[in-house]
Amino acid sequence: MNLRDEAAKVLLGNWRGRSTIPAPGLYPHQWSWDSAFIAAGLRHLSPLRAQQELESLFGAQWSDGRVPHIVFDPSAPRDGYFPGPDFWCSARVNGPAHADTSGIVQPPVHALAAWEVFSSEPGLARRRGFLERLYPKLLAWHGYLRGSRDLGGRGLVSIVHPWESGMDNSPSWDAPLRRVEPVPAGEFRRRDLDHADAAERPTDADYGRYVRLAATYRDHGYADGLDVHEFAVEDPLTNALLAASEDALARIAEELGEDPRPHVAEVSRLRDALAQLHADGLFHSRDVHGGELIRGGSVAGLVPLVVPGLPQAPELIATITGPRFRAAELGVVPSFDLTDPLHDASRYWRGPAWFNIGWLLRRGLARHGATDLAEVLRGGMLNTATRSGFREYVDPTTGEGRGAHHFSWTAAVVLDLTSA
């Protein structure tokens, strides 16, 4: 069986009727940004299923526009994942008829995925009214982020939990998390360690802080404000993906006969606002409470390459090929600066390479004319997937697989790259 067929087998095996789980065992529900990447790969197997993937996710959208980071599968055990539906208590806000979900969000890559899915089979999408139904939901999603989450008043979206970044335990979050008192490990049961090596996962102290932040948000009825959120950070990845998705919304608007100009203007506005986070050849997060940049070497600082017309692109390309990330040499991009003492090649987002981030960076490099490097990343990701299988993440220097097996977005990226 070739690599493409193996990737298809993973995605089809993880399909659950209306959506796709990230991986068996560890991740038994639907995750928000996972579904966007999954849809981008699934479109090569079944454009209908790719559309359903996004429709399923947005079917659980909250009335305020937020798209929750987890939609819980009612057929899965309620205590099979922590924090599960009984922790989040989303029915208190949305009512019992609404799907059980978490109350936090993940990066807004969905409009980009929706446009890719539409483009794979426009006739089917038009017959089903795919974009007509999804467009107002995407508008509401972006409106929530621009409005309720501009906690710093500087035109940038704030994340209010490390899980919202998608990069749960990045070293970038160490400093703002220090002010959060962790829930003692004995007061909750981690389910992730039933399926994964503790040396590859966040520590108990990390998890205790995650639980504290989530419980506080829940207990305030998921209201947004600096008085609620001890952790409030302007994240370059989240804002860059919002800009890239606004660019996709402009194309969606044109397809639907709507005015694309507000979306084009929003791309420009976000591009300008992101400049506040740029320094030393990289974009950095900013702690909203203190106002200072969180200097570090997270790969999140390279993701603004996906933003059209980014003036800082040449500096980012120099950084990604330099000693901190060595992308041209490795063929994959570590999640944290290789030269930093905090780099850990095995532990979650503190160093390993992830296929979804490689996929985004490849697109960004090609957008800004670095086509040769984009092709190096394409070949590197395919070679790494061949050696390691469809693992959740990999050691960036050895290519050894880490985390969950049969990981859906890894398979989705492989399918997209082999179809390019």
C-alpha cells in the first residue's frame, strides 16, 4: 500500500458518520481546528464528507458566534476524556437541546478550509448550498473574535487559555501561566496519560493551570473580560489565521455575489495590527495584562507567512532557514527554537514538528515566492510520514514519531501534499 492509500485508510477509519476524530483512544470527539485541516485533506477522498466535516462543527456553534474547540460525541463515554462534557456544562449557556461542547475556541482556520473544500468540487457545493449556509456562520465566528476577544483594545484577538492557541504547552505560555494557581493533581484525573507517554505530554502542573483557567471561565458563564481571564495573550498564529481566513472569505463572498471589500479591508487591518508583535525576525505573543511581548522562539511566530502581502516575510524566511529552525536542512519545522534551552524534541509543543504547521508554512512560503523552500517542506513532510507513520508529531531532527498513532490531520496533510 502506498503512502496516499495509507493516509486514506487513516482518515476513513477515523470517520464517525458526520465528522472525524483526531485519533482513536486519546481523542474520541470532534476538535475544531483539527476538522479544518481534516476537511482540506478529506476533500481529495470525498468532497461530500469534507463539507459535512465543517457543517458538523458549525452545527455546534454558540449563539454568540464562538466555535467551540470540542464537540462531544454523545455515543462516546462521558468520562472517557477529561475535561469532558460534565466539566464544561455548556448546556447552562446554550440549553439542553444544543450539542455538548467545550466553552473555549481554537485558531480560526475554517474559512480557509471551506474555500479549499468548495474549490475541490464546486458543482456539488453549489447544489448543496454549502457556502450559502456556512458563510453567515463564518461571519459570526469572526465577529465574535474581533469583538469579544479584542481584550487589549489594539485590534488583535486574545486567546484566554493555552488550549485556544492549539499549541497547548508552548514555552511561550510559561510566563503568563505563572500567575495561575494550579488545581492540585489529585483533584482531577487526566485521561491523556491512559494513551500517551507522560514524557511527551504537558506536566501535571501545566494541566492543573489549564483546569483552573477553564473552570474560572465556566464559572463566569463564559463571559469575556480581563477581570475574568488571568491568562490573556495576543497570539500571532491566531491573528494570522484570522487574516488568512478573511482572505478566503473575500473569495467566498465573490462566489456568493456578496461584497468582498470588507474582508479585503480586514486582511489589511490585521496585517497592520500584527506588526505590533514583530521583533527580531519573528512574531511574538503579547501578554495583555502587562502589555509586554513574550520574547521566544515559537513556530507560531512564523505562521504570519500565510497573510497575503506580509512586509516582514523576507525576515521570517531568513529565520525559518537559519539555525533556530533549520527548515531547509530538516525538511520539517520544529515547534520551538532549536537553539533555546527550553527546546524539548519529544514533549508536545515544546519542540516536535507538526504536520499541520508545516502545511500552513508551505502555503505561506509559496505565497511569498519561496517556492523552492516550499517544495523542500513538501518533500520533507512526505518522507517523514513514510518513516514515522501517521503520528501526531515527530522529533524534528530524527523524524521519530511521537504522540498518538493514526492521527487524522497528519493523514490529511499527506493526502493534500500528494495531490498537489
